[in-house]
Amino acid sequence: MQKRKQYKPPKSRLETSPTFVLGNREVTAGEVVKVYGIHGVKFKVIGLVTNTHTGVQWVDVYELSKGVPAQTRAFYPDKIKLLPKRRNKRKVV
């Protein structure tokens, strides 16, 4: 009998990057953000996805429901609204 050829899956056209620059700030995976046009919901960043064939980019995020990741959604980078980082409180001596 003749040997079967091994299946080689095609290379993916999608590249995922866990860190990316948005505006003047670097966003990393796990950071909490909001989205313009969607009220009352926060999202946790998974990463920036780029389609190498077409050049389209989007941000994959988890929707947070009571602080727990729920469903996965994707938005264009211009829709992402960064939340201010928490500052350290001064210790009173």
C-alpha cells in the first residue's frame, strides 16, 4: 500500500500581538478598557489582531460581567477608550 500524505494546514493570515500602542500609551493583554458607543460595560484586552492579507486590524477583548470574563468581542482600535491608570496613594506618616 501507498503511504498517505500528511496533512499540512495552510498558514494563518492572522497575526496576534499581546502588546500594541494606542495613542501615546502602550496597551498590554489583560488591561481593562472601555469602548466608545457601548455604555456601562468594561472589557479586558486579549491582543491586537492583524490580517496580513488585507492589512485590517482589530482588538480582541473579553466582555467583563461582574469582573469575570464572559463573551469574546472584537473592535477596531479607534473605538477603544483607555481608562486612566491607578495612582499609588500617599502613605500618611
